Amino acid sequence: MLPRCSRALASLKYVTQRNHFHCVSRQSYAMSFSSSAAAVAPAPTPAKQMVNLDKLFWSKPCSLALAPDSPHRIGEPHYEGVKRLILKLMLFYSKQSKSIRGANVIYRRVVAQVDKPTIYDVFNMEKTFRVTFSLLVLHMWFVLRRLKEEGKEGVELGQYLYEIYNHDVELRVSKAGVNLLLSKWMKELEKIFYGNIVAYDAAMLPEAKQDELQNVIWRNIFSDDGTSKPDATALRAVQAMTRYVRREVSCLSLTDKEAMFSGNFMFSPLETTASGPLRK
């Protein structure tokens, strides 16, 4: 196991996980990363509204693909004439370039869901580096799991997505005040990432115990003391998060390939949970 950066971990109050996993080698890709996508400024925090956790995330799963006329859709840039010819010669329209653009849009969807204050309000979580990182990993797992269903092409797109995520995490770590031993810190977070991914996958297997996913979510996201099962205070929030996870996995499975590869999908909205039912 790689040495832990104890001072940095302590300063950020990060409790590392105990999952065993193997490190997967990463292929280096050259890409242009949009800094605005990596550091989305969160909206002003609204006044917290009480929600009934027991009533959340029971609605029937549905596709998360954006409608053709949705203002949130992001299309491929369209050029004509000489400009298009020049861009074509520069491989702007190559499969790799299109994948990189798609991966950037996908990651913007992940960040939009994780950085909004609502998700912390709904699940009664404090917005700390540890919690935000755990939610980033969870939503990355959502997408990587879905992309894997598309075979080699999806796995390759997932690799581009991971590189963008990794760059963003490095920026977040630096912003949190970790300037010394940054590379070791990143290796530790990489271990946690893969450990959590393995744990989520195992918890979704048909042979997994009924409460396995709930316990994994508790350990990876909610627990501050390393306990294996949720305490009575957090139980309802953990159960609601478990239903959210299962529902998003099902919704993404219903989302078509084109929407996934272009990033033209959005996670289930959480804003409505305080005032009304989820989108069906």
C-alpha cells in the first residue's frame, strides 16, 4: 500500500477506505480541458428545506436523455467552407477529438450534480472535501458503468473521462490547500477511487447481500469513523441515497448510446425533492 499523506488527510478530514483493489494502469492522452467545466462555481446556497427522506426516489426509472429541444443540449460545433476544411486537416473531426469533446460534456454533467448545494441538503451532508470527492467518485461510477455496457468503444470513452476527472481532482486538492506531496496525495486518491468502484460493482451483483450497497454507501460517503454499518441518526439518509443509486443506475441503462456518448443527458433533478415529486 502506498504511504499516506497523513498531514494532508488530517487537514481535509479525509477518512480513507479499506477496500482492496488492483491499480489499473492509465493511458496518457493529450487533450484540451475546459477550466470552466473543471471548476463550476456553485450557485448561492438557498435556505434549507426539510424533505421526507422516506418518500424519495421511489418513482419508476426513465431515460435521462435530454429532449431534442432541450436548452441544456450541447451539440457538435458546425463549420462550413475553409474553416471546416482546416479543422478537418487538424483532426478536429477525428474519432478521438469527438470522444474528448464528449467526455468533457459528460464530466460537466457529473460536476453539475455533485457541486450543487441541493444534493448536500437532501441527504443531510456537510459539504467537505471528503464528501464532495466521494460523490464525484459515485457519479463517475454511474457513468463508467453505463459506458462499459457499450463495449470497447465505451471503455475508451471512459478512459478519456477518467483523465478529465483526474485533472479536476488535482485542481480541487490544490484549492483545498495541499501543495506539498501532491503527487503522493493523488496516488492515494486514485487508490480510493478504484477501491470504491470495486466495492460498488460488487454490491450490485445478484449474489450480493441485501444491505451490501447500503453499507458500502455508508462507508464510502457518510461514515467519519470507519464503522461498517450506518448509525441510527444517518440511517434514513443512507437508505434514501441507496434508492437514489439504484434508480440512477437503472435510468442510465435506459439512456441511449448517442445521449451517453455526447453527454446530452442529465442526472435526476434533486431540486424538486423539497417541493414536489421527482421527474418521472
